[in-house]
Amino acid sequence: MKHQTKLLLTGTLLLVLGGVSPVQAQVDEVAAKALAKKNDCFKCHDVTKSKKGPSYQKIAAKYKEKKLGEKEAIKQMTTGPKVKLEDGTEEEHKNIETRDPKELSNLAQWILSR
């Protein structure tokens, strides 16, 4: 009887632990949009349609295809590299005016989740 109780408790524990998933950070969409607006990102980008720059959906698809992630997106937003615009011209990308890693991470995750 003692052996059956141990097996039952072990099985129950495994079922419970099997159902536990790691907590994933949620993207704060309101904060991401506010930071993008504050930095005039929507002047050149839109979520779904191309403007002067590509849409965030297009950017997310490109990053996914090239297996790039948050680190590369943050580098793009903070180093001011030359970027190719929708009309084929090039210009330096404007830097995001924050150095807060949490804000940068949230914005990058929001863009890449489009």
C-alpha cells in the first residue's frame, strides 16, 4: 500500500510539473507605441503598410527569414546605420532616444512580433 501511495504521489507531481510553463515576458504594446511615437518612428514606418521605410510587418518577416532577433533590432535602432528606403535611396537611420535596456527590448519585441 505504501508503494502505491508513493507511485500515485510521484505521478501526480509529474503531471503538475509537466503542466507548468515558463513565464514569458509580455510585450507592453502601449509603452512600445509611445516610445515609437516619441521618436517619430511612425513618420517613416507603419505597422501594416510601407511608408518612407518598410512596415513593421515587413521588418518582422525579414528578421524572421534571416534568423535575426532582438539584439540585431536594438542595434539597428541605436547605432544609426545607413538604411535602404522604399524608394531605393539610402539615409542614416535615426537613433532611438533612450538607453533603457527594458524600453529598447520591449520596442524590439513589439516590432518583431508584428
